[in-house]
Amino acid sequence: MAFAESQNPLRVHRIPQSRYIDAVRWLSPVSPSDRFAAIAYFDADTNSPSIEIAYVDPNPQSSSPTLTLQSSWTSPSRISSLKTAHSTPQPLLAAATFSGSLHILASDLINGGVMESEATVSELGFHSGPVSAVDLREGGTECVSVGEDGRVNLVSFVGDSSKLSYRRIFDSNGLVGYTAVKWASPSEFATGGYGFGIQWWDQRTPGGPVLQFKGNWCQGKTSGIVHSIDIHPSRKHTCLAGGSSGSVFAWDRRAAQQPIVLSGAGTGEAPNSLLSESEVWEVQYDRYTRRSNISNISSTRILPVMICSEDGILAVIEQGEEPLELLAEPCAINSFDIDQQNPSNVICSLEWESLAILTRS
């Protein structure tokens, strides 16, 4: 398919690593010139999972940035989901594992990036099997976790593990599995799962989701999976989702069961532009938008979206426009993150044990 050409210079730096990278996340800087990243590693030779905080030095004296290890935390199991809450100088991290545990970590970026475990949930019954996804509520002390076991848990923590608690919001007893979750407000969040379904939850209305999107629209491909959800803080009525078969779509809760398809099979007889034919592992709203254009974007128009995929595509999709390809790798791009403080910076993990740092200028 055709791709739009970037109108801005793009610098791409690949940094080889000695281990597999499961997830990467930017951390909020303590000063405008600082850049820190949290990286979830897995060493297949020693079966050792860990999370490391690295200082990303732009290194203007050479052609490539460098990573400097600040601190490391050894996980009891391989990381299945990693999210951050952007607060300084001690940003919080939520790390979920394939063994069914959840760990809340704090990193002191002023004092060398020292990382400590603040709270842990690992008891039997929290999740049966891997935790599929977690999300930290910004500015709060709550984390929501979901799993393919059909359990939705709300974890509350204040300072240390002695003040940690969790409660089961819902348990489908395995009849429904959840694979993605995202906070929308202090009391609302969205989940995604099989059949391209999305569920909207409100803690003020217990007992189950208050609204559901049944994804039987995709040419009968109800076996598709939602891998990632994002919700823009200024447009909380719209859920962005990425999943199987290159599908990227948005669900406007005001429009019942009609999706807005950005890439992949659509609701009509002909497919939409197919950016990727494989799994879309992650989606995020791309805040790197020219300021002059922001006021011109209609409230019904989907804001620009960045995606990464199993077939090695990192690209920006804008509704009604040709996609803008940023990377096309010979291996999967498993995760990425856009720097909230400086959206021109993007970090992503490549399946062939490398990190890529992109700078849009």
C-alpha cells in the first residue's frame, strides 16, 4: 500500500541489547534535558526477567544516543505488562507477570534512579495464570489489572505493602477473557478482549460493564483480539483499539455499535487501507501534532494514532489520510512509547534484541 512521506526530518538510532525486550516506557524527566526509560528485559539463556531504569543520553558529540544503567529490579517472573504513572521525581511503575503477580515500583530519578518495590500482590487467587494487562491511574494510587481468566481487579496502595489492598471488580469464571485495559477517569476504565470486543466500566455502577461494544463487525472475524487500548484525556467518549489482522479502530460510545475503522477490514464489502496484516501490539494517540492543526480537528474526527505491529511496522495513522511509516523492520516491533513531555521522541523495542530511539524534528 502507499505511505505518505514525512515532511519532517526523522532520526533513527538502533541500540543493540544482549537480552529480549518485553516492554519500554519513558519516565517523566526531572529536568528538560534529562531522559529516563524503564525497560523490561528477559534473558533466555538464564531465564532471568528484570526491569532496568536507564538514562538516555542524547550524546550530541556522536551520531547515536547511549543508555546508562541507573538501577535494576529482578522480577519473580517474566513481565507481561508494564505501565507508568508520570509523576516526578519518583515516577511509579506497575509491572505484571506471567505467573500472575503485580508489582508497584518507584524510581527516585534525583538520587540516581534507585528503584524500589513499593507493593506486591502475588497471592493465590489474584489471577489464575498470566496478568494480561495493567494500567496505573494518573495522579492516583490505584491500578487495574485484567487477565484471560476473566478477572478484573482494582489494586489500591498507599506508600508500602502493608497498606496494599485489592478487590475483585468482576469475575467471568473464564467465560470472557480480557487482554487490554485503560483508565478513562478516576472512576471509569475500558477493557478489551476476544472478538474485538470493548467493555466500559464505571466503579459507581458495580456488577459488570455499563456498556459494551460487540465486535462482530469485522467481516465475521469475531475471533480477533484487542491487544491495546488508548483513551485521549480530552475525548473520553472514544476508545482507540488495535488488535488482530492489522485492525485499528475507534469506538465512539455515543455511536452505539458502529466502529470507526482506521486500518484493516471495515464494515463494508471492501477493506479499509491495510497498514499491517499482522497483530497490532500497541496503539497510542500521537500528540506530535502541529499546533496550528489542533484547533482545526473536528470533535468527531479521530486524532492521529501511532501503532506498532508484529510485521515490523511503526507508523502514524490519521483518519482520511495515507499512513505515515516511521519504521519498517525485518522483525516485530513489540512495544513503543511516546515521550509525553516531548512527543517528538519515541522509543520502541525490536524483537531482535534492540532498542530504537526516534527523534522527529
